[in-house]
Amino acid sequence: MGEASHLLEVEDLRVEFRTERGILKAVDGVTYTVDPGEVVAILGESGSGKTVHARAVLGILDTPPAFVTGGSVLLEGSDLLKLPSADMNEVRGERIAMLFQDPHAALDPVFSIGFQLTELLRSRRGLSRREARERAVALLDRVGIASSRKRLDSYPHQLSGGIAQRVMVAMAIALDPDVLLADEPTSSLDVTVQAQVLELLAELIKESRMGLVLITHNLAVAVGLADRIAVMYAGRVVEMGPAREVYDHPVHPYTAGLLRSIPSLQRRDHRLRAIDGNPPSLLHLPRGCAFHPRCPFAVDACLAEVPPLVALPDGRLSACIRSEEIEL
């Protein structure tokens, strides 16, 4: 096999849910790459397919009803979707790990955090009980938890949301993965703690050169941490480009609508403009561009076919047939 050109390559990934009401296409042709030390943010509203795509990448979808129906997920050239379950169990945590949205739901409430960390290290690294405990202390120190040795004896319910999320970060990086998938890692935290967790993630990426896929609905969070942003709508990527360029000059009407709905401290008298309508049902998508019923720039041609994600003259990617002629 030739040398891989990227750390992680997700190519034309497709996931559907087979339900009694019909087939729901939750992820419909998602493609992106991640390089060492790079942060790629996957942005979109609830139901856009962000989390489903991440669970497909990690191989933790519930089947049935979810089925990966196409595409590939290459980790340094090896397709994770083709690995046997036993091999994928070895890859998960060691090579690619996930940081979940709700730390208190992800941690086991009946065991101390020390037990959960040390058992992970003993089972996957073969460490003795004492070695695993010392390594666990070092991990808690690394993620900025004070009195780390005492904290090992705490149970999840005794931890604040911020400390619990730091514990989850420690568990996610315990086996030194190459790629971390972070699913809304700050959504359950207050603003101050959000900033602390994001700063921690940025420091870890810089130190370890780990690739990070940040899943979020918050454009401000994405632009503050990510190198590139991929915007999803109705299971598809509709815009992709450098984070600051996407934030400052969106080329897809959906991205522009998201930006206009963000409050601004500089313009307190500015009235927020919500995107008209609601996200479509994935069981009954509109003809053509899925965003056209909510788009102020839609024309008849938008109903003809699903627009592909194509490169614009500046190298940005957009799935809008009018990107080069409309001003957002």
C-alpha cells in the first residue's frame, strides 16, 4: 500500500437508518481530510448528520437501524470500515478516540474515576495496578485537574461539569490516539468553562500533533479553534474552507444565515435574523437542493438536481449553484 497523504480521509461516507416509516439518509456523501495537528470543525444544526457521521467513523453505530452504505474512512491509508470487529476494537482508543458531549453520561456512575482510568490502562497497556495509577495521576495533571491524586477516588457525581469533561479528555488521550473526534465537547458547560476546555484541547493538539475533528453547532467555537470548517445541512457538506474565510465571507446561503443569527456585542441594537422555516425531514427531502425552501436566493434551477460540492476560483468548496453570482 502506498504512503497515505493525510492522517484521516473520509471519502463519500453514507449512512442510512432503515425505519418502519422508510429509509432516512442521515449522512449522504460526506468527504473531508485531517492532517496531523489540524483541527477540522464539522458544523451544522441538530439533525444535520454531524454526530452520526462521527459514530460511523468510530464504528459505534447501532446496527440496525443504522447502516453504513458507502464510502471509506482511511486512517493513514487503512480503511476502518473494512476492519473486522476485533481489529476495530484495537484501533478504537489506540488510534482514534471520541470525546462525548455529556461527560456525566459517558462516565460510569458506579466506579471512581481512578478505577475507570486505571482499568483502561491495565487492559490496553498491560500496566500493573501501581503503574496504571501513576499514569492516571499524570493524565489528570496533564488536563489541568488540581489535587489529581485525591481526585482519583472521586465518583462522577462528585465532579462539576468542567472537571468531568477534563476527566473525559484524560480518558480520550490515555492511549495517545492519532485522531480525536470531539462531539459537542462544551455544549453542556457554562461559557467560562467552555473556554477552558477549548484552550486545553488546543494545547493538547499543539503538543501531540493529534488530528481533531470538532463537531459543533456553534460557529464561534468552530472559528476559534479550527483550521478548516465543513458546514453540514441535511446530511451533506454544503460549504468547506479555511475557518476564518468561512466566518468572514461565507459562500453558501445556509452558512450566511447561521452567521446572521449570532448575537454581536459590537452591534447590540442589531436585530438577529433567523433562517426562515425548519430543517427538512430526512425521510422526505425536497427536490434538488435541500436548502432551497428556506433560501432567499433560490431559483427554479435549484429544484432540478442536488448540487455537488465544487471548488470555486478561490479554492473554497460550495454546494450552491449561485455561489459565484450572489452577494452574502
